[in-house]
Amino acid sequence: MKWPGYWIHISSPALQVAPADFAAPAAILLLLAMGASLAIGAASIPLSEIGSIVAGRFWPSDGPPSWSAGREAIVWDLRAPRTVLAAIVGAGLGMVGAAMQSATRNPLADPYLLGVAAGAAFGANLAILHVGDVFGPVTTPLFAFAGALAATILVLAIARFAAAGTADRLILIGVAVSFVMTACANMLILFADQRSAASVIFWTLGGFGASDWSTVPIPAAAVALGGFWFMLKARDLNALAMGDETATTLGLSVGRARFAHLAVGAFATGVMVSVSGMIGFVGLMTPHLARLLLGGDNRAVMPASALLGASCLVLADIAGRTLIAPDEMPIGIVTGIVGGLFVILLLRARS
């Protein structure tokens, strides 16, 4: 069967499950992944002790703790922030990917569409290579977010100037802006010191190694606002996924609605890229998995993509920390390998 007006073929209706039946297993999977992330590392910590440490943070007891201060620091100060941030970024990438695929009717669209990632890379390169820590540790995230936002505004402005309201033309503009921003970012590396360029390359590959609790609130707020918007406009996304003519027949202003969804998605992506670096394919894979299980209704796909995206990125973070331990593999490499195989399988399934 096919989703109404959509582009991907479901080979068997037996894959369809009710959203209520999906929510509990997906939430349990996420909790298990986050628990494993807190437990696994150079110092393995039992889940029971992790539960006591986390509970003690929220409900302090009068007696002395049964765990050492060192283990509490490992769990709460080192592993917990990166685990929570990985879940937030994964959830955001999943939702933005689902929204962009529906808004553009492009099954290969992901949150880095429209030059957002290239703009973020340009901002990060500028901060790391030529500006320095003028604003302290938030300098690189701040410049990355500014670059992503500038790229998005540039794409939307060109699209309005050229009257390119269709999805295909908007994507072409995004690709063109992405090439220009990438060229500018590479030019910054060309004229920089080689030692500084090494840190740029590591940031470009993505990861949460530098995370602490101070990096969590801003991406959490951005993902919450973006998710609220996409859920509020889920019916509009369903209409856009059916095609411009159908959406217009249903009374939707296609150009305005598409611009709004892409702008919100770009804002959320810019914030996420500013704290995580480049992490591809999560926003591409998880919406397809959600639609495979639940169908094409974005009212169900959005929360499902968020749960699956959070779980996938937490698991990818675990893999990055353990595959070549004691060294750490950037998450972008892990998601790139898995995502590339997923795209090949997706193309094979559609052939």
C-alpha cells in the first residue's frame, strides 16, 4: 500500500502499528539507551548505582551516600550532560527531517537541507580560526548558529526574490548556497594555522565530548519550540506531502506554509549544529523508519521520529566512545557509515 499522495512504497501493511502501541516500546528503548550511555565507559558503573546517583540529585537524603564522589562526578557531570544533549539533538534532527521531507516532498531531504550545515561550518571556522574565544566557551556555538541562520535567511531571500516557490527550486537554491558557504569555510581553513585547522576538522565530524549542563538549555528550548510548531501544523505538512495542487485545494497557502516550516526547521537545526557539530543522516533515517511503522500522518510521525532519533543518536554516541576506546570516534563518522548504508537500502527498496 502507499501513503496518500506520498512517495515511498510500503511493501506490507503488516508493518503498520498503532501509535499507542508504538509509544511505550519506543520510550523504553530510549530509556535503556540513556541508561547504557550512563553506565558504559572507561569506568563501568552498575545501573542500580546510576539510579541512586540520579535520584539523589533530585531527592537528596540526610544520610551519607553509598557511592563515591568520583563516581557521582562521572555520572552527573561527565556522562549525563552528553547523554541528555545527544537525546535532545537526535529528537530535534528526527522531527526536522520529517518536516522537511513533507514540506519539500523529497524523500532524501534532511535537516541540513538549504545550506544550514554549511553556514554553521562557516561560522564555526570563523570563530575557531580567526576570532578566538571573545565570548568564552560559547563563542564557537554562537558563531555556528549565526552562520546557519544567515545561510537560511539568504536561501529564503533568494527564493522570494526569484519567485521560486516550488519545492524543487527551493532545494536547488539551498544546494547552491551550500556550495558557496562550503567554499567560504574552506577558504578560512586555507588561510589559517595548521594547528587550529585540526580542531576545526574535529568539530566538523560531530560529537558531544565537550558537553556540560550549560550547553543543554538552549538546544532543549529550540527543539521544544520547533516540535510544538510542527505538531501544531502537522495537518499542513500532511497537505504539503500530497502535492502543491492538493494542498492549494485544501485551502493552504503553499509558498507561505513551506517557507514557514523550512525557516523553523533551519532555526532548530542551526542551534543543534552549534552544540554538536555535523551529524548527518539521523534526520534522514528516523522519519522513514517512523513512516514505515506508523504510516504517513505527521501527527504520529513527528513524536515517533523524535523518539527514534533520540535513541539512535544516544546509541551512536555509545558506539563512538567504545569502538576505539580509549580514543573517541566522532559521532558523524558512526552516523555517516550507518546512514550511507541506509540510503543504499532505501534506493534499492524504491527501485
